[in-house]
Amino acid sequence: MTPERREPAPSDPAAPDPAPFLSGDAGDVTDPWRRAKRIAGELVFDAIDTLAGTRRAAARLARSAPPRDILVTGVYRPGSELAANLPTLHSQTHDVRLAFGAMGASDGLEPHTVAHDLTGGKFENLNRVLAAAAPAPAADFDWLLVIDDDVRLPGGFLDRFVAVCEAFRLDLAQPAQTLRSHSAWKVTRRRPASLVRETRFVEIGPVTAFSRRAAAELLPFPGLRYGWGLDLHWAAAAGRRGWRLGVVDAVPVRHETGVVGASYPRGEAESEAANFLAGREYLPSAQAGDVLATHRRASG
């Protein structure tokens, strides 16, 4: 979720130049004219998808999917969208466990909250939540889903999303974001008449899915506050291991309430990314938008 290039001041002199790991796009759609165009685009895309049958294809996959063990986790702030998403995380097929962490009041999520009074960064907090969700480690689940607290999920989300990931043998995946969403990476925005796209890159949010083997390799998360650049590191590791990555267009989510990086200092996030990536493999941002294949039918 790394926005447009700014001039950072990395504290580590060996840190790489920021150009290769910034997206070049803020993803800001707050301008009224831009938002109006995106709303019109959503209506057109919905019509195209209805004619193409991509959502029906996802629903068919969900009806025939084998049962899986799924852990859904995330960290929420007071007044978040997370509680509103609980019905979309219900499954007719899978054994789903919800394990969340709270940075304040529980907002009706107390039955699913395993860690309280969290004060760290996103991935520091997620590590605390996952540790508190024991006895079963995250890598013991068939799928781990990490959900931000400012995203809205469509109806029937979990069963359809996981079914597409399974059908196309993905190891790292995310649902596409609506055209109206604030997204810094263009490859994550929904494409019409597409069930799923195989990509080189999957973003750190607002929803990220890890297969069992990906979770075993990538967890625990690095102790990062902002996490910029982590997804590019994952992409390089996935490419070396031969994993399949993908963006599921058939279940687009709404990330429309907050501009990326607006709630924290961008310079600090860039500096953290530069220092984290120094000496680590990562996919250059110029390749993050590559689409390796677009699948329009329910066959992998």
C-alpha cells in the first residue's frame, strides 16, 4: 500500500533509492469529478460482469468447494468497519475462526477479540494477535485472511473468494478493489469480465490471503509499523519459490473511506521501507503491475 514517490530521508546510508519500491500513484479518488467518473465506471463494470457471468462463476465454485480451516484476523480501531463485515465472513462450507485485536473499544467484536490495548504498528499488532490466537499456529490453517478495519466486503465474500483462490491454486491473493477505492497500486483495481488475474504482486492490504505454505514461510511478520515494501519482498520470495499470486476480480471490495497513507507520516513509512528492503530481495515496483494471465472462466 505504498503511495506516490516522495523524497525520503532514510537513516540507513545503505538503504536503496525509493523509486523502485514506490507505486508512483497516491490512489486518491476524493476529487468530486474523479469520484463521479469512478462511480459511472463501477456501473459499467457491473453490467459487463453480469453479462460475462464472473460472479456467477465464483458462486458455482463456492458451492462445490471442499471444506477448509480458515483463520480470519485483523486489528481494529474504535468506529471501524470491521463489525459490519461479520456477515460476509460467515461460511456455509468452511470452519472459520475469527481472531481480532483491538486498539480501543471492542465495538461489538468482543467475542472474537483475542488481544486488547494494542499500540504497535500493523504488523507488530498482527503478530500479537496471532500469538494470542493459539493453540493452533496460523500456518496450521488452510488459509489465513488478514483484513483491515476500513474495508467493506461484498455479500458471500469469504466462500467465493476462497473458492476462486483454491480453484486457481493461489498462494498469495487479494480481492480486487472497486474503482472508487483509494488504492495506490493500479493492478489491484477491479477489471471487467475477469474472474481472477494471475499477477506478480499482492498488496499488504486491505485484504490479503495466505495459503498454508505461504503462511508457514512468511510468518511471523516482520516487526514493521507501516509495512511499505513488505509486499514487494513477498513478491520476490514468491517468484523464487514458484508460488502463484492473484487478484480476484469477481469479489471486489470497497476501500473508500481513507486515502492511503493519510493517517501517518509518509516520510517515516518510506524510511522504514528503505531500511527494511536494504539487503533483501524485492520485486521492483515497475513490475508490480504485470498481469501474467487473465482467467474469465472457472478453470485454472
